[in-house]
Amino acid sequence: MITLQAITEDNFLDAFNLKLASGQERFVSHPIRSLAQAYVYRNQCQPFGIYAGETMVGYVMNLRL
């Protein structure tokens, strides 16, 4: 089952360890950069880990406009 879970102090290292596939860096930022931006702009966005079962396989950012 695929779920979204807020990235918190309990799972941020899983997000840091995500790797981009070859060629993805042209389209998305590295998770570490995205999480740093989410921290700086924490009143405007919330990062979520994409989980397949218990394993984080990606992330998304929810913007609060």
C-alpha cells in the first residue's frame, strides 16, 4: 500500500538517504535541498514521504498558499 507520511525528526534520515535516478536531477531537487527549503519556508510548505509499506520511496512537497 502507498501512503504519505509527514517528514519529521523520526524519519528525516530516510528522506536524506533517497537517491535520484540518473537524469532526474534535471527535473527535481535532491531531497536534502528540498528539506532544507521546507525548513526555511516551514510556514509555506510541508514535506511528506511517499511510503511503499514501511519503506520511504520518494517525497512530495505540499505548498500552503
